[in-house]
Amino acid sequence: MSLQSLKTRADPASVVADAASDAELLRAVADGSDAAFEELRHRYRRAVERTCRSILRGSAEDCAQEAFVRIWQKARLFDPRRGSAAAWLMTLTRNVAYNLGAKKEPEPRELVPTDAQAEDPGLSVDGFWLDAGLEPHERQVIELAYFADLSQTQIADRLGVPLGTVKSWTRRGLNHLATLLGEETSR
């Protein structure tokens, strides 16, 4: 079967009848064949969804959709000398799943004040910060690190200060808090 025949066919069923190899289909997808892409999607949909579900432990629809978008975009990068088309497709899918899993935002949790905290503002998180006596920049880097879950590099970028400065502010703030907590426990 020629690549030209794959490019010109509009019916995905005709591609099945010709039994093109996965590598041929990927070459045709690289040339923009919708029919070849539909055939690849038909052949690998279940395997892609299963891979996504096993890595992400849940919904696989977004992952599978993103994997097929990447297959469409990157089909020209497939090199049959480096491995099989199936291995290339599943490696790409696995990498998409890992990337999506890494981007997954942690679910925010609200700090719900207990009755004692509601009655005594000194027991609330804000009251603690006020009593801690931290410099505003020290408080800010600690909040960004622990409550916004940012790395020190991300904090430096967000605040527009050098990384070493963020490290110093964090260290000073944590030392100050440790001293404060040490004094409270020794009472």
C-alpha cells in the first residue's frame, strides 16, 4: 500500500481493509492523513486509556486526548530504526501521563478554625503570624513555600529577588519560628 493511498482515502474502514502497519500509519499521519490517524486511534485507544489510567489512578479521558494530540503533532519524529511504532506510541502516552500527573494541582484545604480559635484570635494562623514577629518578607517566603507549595526558585521568580536572598529569608524566618516554638515548649 502506498502512502498516497492513505492520504487520499477519507474512509477509515478502507485503511483497515488494506491492513497498513503501524509504522506506515504513523508516516501517513506525519503527512497529515486524517484516515491514518483515525485508524491509529482505533487500534490504540484502549491501550492508551489503560496506560493513562494506570499512571494517573483515575480519569483517563484527558490524558488519552492529550496523548493522541501529541501523536498527531509528533508523528514525524517516529523513527522505525529506533523501535516499533507500538513502543513509540506507548512511550509517548506514558510520558504524557507522567507530565499530566506532575502538573496536577494539589487540592486546597481550608483552615477551619475550631471554637477555641474563633474565641481567641491569638490561636488562629493569622494571630500566630502576628505574635511571631517575623519580618514581612520572611513571612511571605514561608507562606509561599508551605501554603502555596512553591520551590525556592519559584519564590525567587515570583518576588523578583535572587535565589540566595530567598534562602536567607527562609532560613532566618524558620530560625525565628523555631526559637519562638522552643520558648513556648519550655514554659
